[in-house]
Amino acid sequence: MNGETRIDPEGLKRYVSAIYEAVGVPERDASLLADTLVQADLWGHQSHGLLRTRWYLERIKNGVASAETKLVTVIDGGAVHVMDGNGGIGQVVAKQAMTDAIARSRKHGISAVAVRNSNHFGTVMYFTRIAARNGCIAFMTTNGGPAMAPWGGIRKIIGTNPWSIAAPVGDGDPFITDLASTAVARGKIYLARQRHEPIPEGWALAPDGSPTTDPVAAIAGIILPMGQHKGYAVASAMDLLAGVLSGSGFLDGVNGPYHYGKKSNAGHFLFVLNIEAFMARAEFDRRMVDFVTRLKSVPPAKGVTEIFYPGEKEANTDRKNRERGLSLPEDTLADLEAMARELHLSDRLPL
């Protein structure tokens, strides 16, 4: 194996789906979970891609995430819906929540869905993109296990708490933001560890509070907030919505997906706006195309060849990776092979 081996993404999806089916996940749910992981790699977000395959596998095997996802309604208020994920697979919970929110926005113009007792679900943009493809604008956030300290503090208690906003852009690629509230998503530090690479200064502190470029020390230590105190404020606000308001865990009451023996207790919050409740879709499309065109028309700085609007680079990378195949880190490939041996799926591994 080498780091430039190119692998068919569809073959990877089938293989990863088989991994989760082998531990009792229904075929449809396993396929969704596999798709979210492969899609992250297709976008170039390897921090949230197939390197996480084992994380979800071990959580299911250890019973801290349920193989079968059964959401129940806690409150049905029409435009507002509160759901309990019952420890189910986060990706399945998130898709059902988004699909429900889109349907409710069709009826009410706007909808808000809060979910408690869920699990980590990967990239937020995977789910907000669903709304954009259905003529809506969506906002979504989730909380996670402790990664950073309150501004001025020395103990991590707040998650990276990512959030995403997505909207359609006429016939073009959707406008999609997907941001961690920390200087960097924790998965990028795990990816650096897998690649045996240092991390940039300014990403994290070691456990003793000193700056570090060692990903192992960073994982054990504290990830710094984006924008200094501003990132702390944003992360806290996301936890207010995803944790406090949803009725789920918050702050250090949430555990990340890399803790194989601890229930997650993650919460999610999203709202969806039906564009046609605000203006004719054709008018919105014209305005949105004008919006991104004007962004892209700004003269580029020295050394920059093109201005991209949020989500455009991921869409371009997706197309390239689908054509040439995915290149994965050596450690990720080795782990995929190890799972094939453990689950007797070597004949399904597309390597």
C-alpha cells in the first residue's frame, strides 16, 4: 500500500456499509452511515471521513450507540418538534430530523427541530445540504465532548460544537458553511496523528498549558477557540441550542465518538426556512446567483488564483475525487484492512 493508492468511492461505500451491517445495523442505516464517511473524504474533509469508521463500529459493539435507531417524539408543536434519539446512530438521527424539518417548513414556512440523546453524526454540511437541495435554507448545530476551555480557563469543558448554514444557488453548487467553533476541528488533529505530521502552532495547547505542534499532546490537551474569545462565545451559544434547549447533555456532560465505553448524550438543533414562504423561488435563485457572482468577482490577492464561495471548493474536490478515486492515509487503510479481518469481510475490501 502507499498513500497515493486511488480507491473507488462506491466500492468503499459498499465495504463500510458491510462493516456496520455485520454488527446489526439495518442495511439502509448502514448505507447512510457509510455514505456520510465517504462523502467527507470526497469533499476533502478527511478529518471526518473513513478514519472514523472504527470509532462508530466500536461504539456500536460496546452498546453505547444502538445499532437500531428509534427516534420518538417528545413534543410536537407543529413548526416545532422535539425528538429523542434513544442513543441511536447520529447520522440516522440527523437525517430523519432534517427530513422532518423540511416537511414542517413546507407547511409552516419555518420549522425548528431539537434532538436529545443522540450521537456524533460527522460533517454538519452533509445534512444542511439536503435542505438546500429541497429548496430550503437550513441552519444546524450539534455539541460534542470537551475540547476547549472557557476563555481564560485551563480546563476543557466545551465541545468544538460545529454549525452549518446551507442554501441553494440556482443550478449551481449549494452555498454551504461548515465550521467548528474551535481554531480547528478536533478530527484534523486526529488526521495529523494518523499522517504522523505536526500540527500548526496556534491550534492547541498541551496538557500543561504550553503551545504544542504535537497532535498527541494536542488531543490530550486543549484545542484553542477560533477568534480567541469569540470562538468561546460561539461554541457556548451552539451548546445552548444543541444541549440546553434540546434537553440533552451539555458541556462536559457530552462524550465524543472516540470514547468507546461512554454514552454520547449529544444533542442537535436545526431550523429550516422554506424559501417560497419568503419570496418566489425564481427571484431567490436570481439574487443568490448574483450574491455568489459578486463574491467571486473580487480581485484575488497575490498568490490567489480564484475566489470561492462557501461550499464551492468541496463541490469541486468531490467531482475530482469521484473521477480519480480516493487517496487515504496509510493508517486509515491499515485500519480498514484490520476491520476486514476482524469481521471476515476481506473479500469485500476494495483494495
